[in-house]
Amino acid sequence: MGWPPFPVRGGSLSGLKVLDLSRVLGGPYCTQILSDHGADVIKVEPPGGDETRTWGPPFVDGTASYFIGVNRNKRDIALDLSKPQGREVVLRLLAEADVLVENFKTGTMEKWGLGYEAMLRDRFPRLIYCRVSGFGADGPLGGAPGYDAVAQAIGGLMSINGDPASGPTRIGIPIVDMATGLNAVIGILLALAERQRSGVGQFVDTTLFDTAVGLLHPHAANWFVNGQVPALVGSGHPNVVPYDKFSTRSGDIFLGIGNDGQFRKFCEFVGVPELATDPRYVGNAQRNRNRETLRASIEGLLAQHDAAALCESLLKAGVPAGSVNQLPQVLEHPHTRHREMVVALEGGQRGLGVPVKLSRTPGKAQAAAPSLGQHTREVLAALEYSPTQIDGLIDARIALCGTP
């Protein structure tokens, strides 16, 4: 009895067995990263499916692109874990699993008799159990449900994003969910490294709240020193000037000038080297104090430039600058293709590439996201369920078998 054979793709995590009980984004993003780097991930969905399968349009064969984007390279089974027979399948899978990832409402796994402290730690001592939750299990907000935008709001991120006209604004991607997924990966890898020494697994606790608060640099660092509530500065940086969005004749660009040398190069490039020696702008602290007058001068200097050509020339001159690109411009950019950040998956789907490049054991985005219950029969058979038993689980709606 064991896990079904896994198509070996190589990668630094080849041979690692991950049971993914998570859904929506933070957990699935974590397990997709692990799978991109070779881990064998079996995703367990309820018979109704991960809710993000319905988060569209757009859809591909009835499945939303939202789900497709964070569930590649996984095998998929559908089980009703509220039933003892469904939980028995999970226990059989855990007999060989290295990692379990879940993001149920806190207390759910305990209610099912699958809690880490009460049951799984002793039964599977090498298991690394990673929980992704909104606020953790205890404390004033313990057990409360969490979504990305709620975490952005309560964790302070919205208060530092936006400008005085718009007011606090949600960051346009689910940054907290995705960063929590990254933190979960980090926690799992740390626990795996420690297990090499001790031979024992442990509990990895990651929350949206902790992640949101942890992303508050440099605003938190500033507040610890000066006690001032951050003001909304639009796209600008609270500490570094000029580090902001500026208009040109053909569109917006972002100047990321982080030191005096880059500022001098910029001033020379736009034909006003004397600006770098103006007493108001000598040194970042002075530029910060006089940011509005400097901004007005820069906008006037850039008004007749073409955004794309200007940024290309500035980069070659050693000045960090980038056009504010629309999504198609990014995904069709030659450098995006060169860095393999758009990839073709099996079945004709396309997706984002693997951002972490390893020289000897590179990750690979290969298999498209599975259909609901696509591998249920295969997995159950490998766990030594007979065809009759499998049919019984399916007929009782404890398991669901999808199309391959």
C-alpha cells in the first residue's frame, strides 16, 4: 500500500510527498511552488470542488482561470472529509506523506479527529504539518475567518497604499494570500532542514495577519523611530526621493533612484547636471524635504520624452527606470520570454513560469491543473482499495471520480 507512482520531473524536491488539503489561494500557491520543484503533491478537494473553480469568468472547460493558475503539477482526488471513510483515505495517505498543508477554519481538523497535537504528531512523527489561516487558533482574533482584502485592511497595508485623493486602497493583487503561501513554503523548507538533523517533524503556523504585519517595512521601522503615522504618498516612497511615478509624452514611467550617483546620472542624462548640485537636492534627506519642488522639475523635464525609449536609455545609463506596462506588454515582453516566465503546459494551457531558478535542479511548470477528482481511482487503487470498494465510496458520494 502506498502512493501511486509519480511521473518524475526532477527538481530539488523530487521524492517529497505532500498532501494538500488546502483551497482558494494561500495553501494552493504554496503547494504549487513545491510541485514546481519536483514534490509529489496530491490535492484533496471536497466533492463540490475548491470554490475557486467557480471564480470566473474566464473559464477553461468549466474551470476558472483563477484555479488553473495555482494548481498545476498536482494530482487530484475528491473526498468528503466530514465522513469517517473519507478521513480514512487521508490517514492512509499520511502514512507515507512528508508534508500536510491545510487551510480549513481553525478547529476543523481537530473536530474530525485529525488535529496535529491530539493525533497526527504521535501517529506520524516525521510529518510536517503546515496550517494556513487568517489569524491563528488563539488570541483576540483567533479562529476568525480571513481573506486577503480583510488582512490588507486590518493589517495596515491599505492604510499605506493610495493617495490623498483616493484614500486607502486595496493592493491590486492578493498580495497577503500569496506572501502567506511563500511564508508557508519557507516554513516547510525550514522544518524539512531541521528534520534532517532530528528525524522529527513539526507544526508550521502561517497566518494572513502575521504576513500582512510582516510586510509593513519600512513604514513600521519609521514609526518605531519617529512615532509618525504614515501619510499617503501615492506611488512615491516615504524615505527615498525621487522614487516615484512620473508622466511623459506617451505614458507613465517609474524612476527608482536610490542613491546620489544615480541621481547625478539622471540629471546628466536629461540635460540638467546642475540639478544634482542644487543645495535643495544634495543628498537624499534634502531631496526628501523638497520632494514636491523636485517632482515638478522632473515632470517638466520628462514631458516631451517617449516613455519606452526613455526607460530603455536610462537603464543603459545605469538609472533604474521602467515604463508602467499593461499586462499584455509584460507577458509579451522579450525579457519575460527570455526568463521563461510564460510557459506552455500540457493540454495547451499557458501559465506563469517558475521565478526561482536553480542551476542543477531547476523547477518545471509542466502538467496543467487537474480536473476535479481526476486521479481519485488511481490514488485509491494504490492505497489497496478494491474496485468494489472504490465504487462503493463513489456511490456513497464519499469520493468523486472525475475525467482524466
